[in-house]
Amino acid sequence: MTDDQRLRQLLRDALPSPGKIDAIDVAQPSRDLWPAVVERAGAREHVSAADMSVAAIVAIVLLMFPQWFWFLAYHL
């Protein structure tokens, strides 16, 4: 059996045929997910100490080397 034939057979075994897709029962979520989405979207963002330290390092480097501003701006 060649590699192409083996790959074709593995794909046929792994994927259902188009006729069987309609017969598959789609699982419904156990609860309504929309309230959780709204709650998470409205939640206040948490800024970690690592985020603040990276911002401070960037600010200090830009104060020491102002010519690097355009280099940083270009890559953002």
C-alpha cells in the first residue's frame, strides 16, 4: 500500500461520510452561555505586576534612548 492510499484510508476512517453527518446528534450546551459572556465582557480588566513592570521598562528605555521611539512604534 502506498503512502497516498494509506493516507486516503486513514482519512476515510477518521472522518464521517457526508450522509452520516446529518444523523449525528449535535450536543446542546448544558446551560445558557450568554450571561457568562456578558459578565466577562463587562468585568474590569486585571493589570498584573508583570504588565506594569514591562511598561515601566519600556518607558525608562525610551527616556534613555529617545531615538528608539520610532523603532518601537514601527514594530507595534
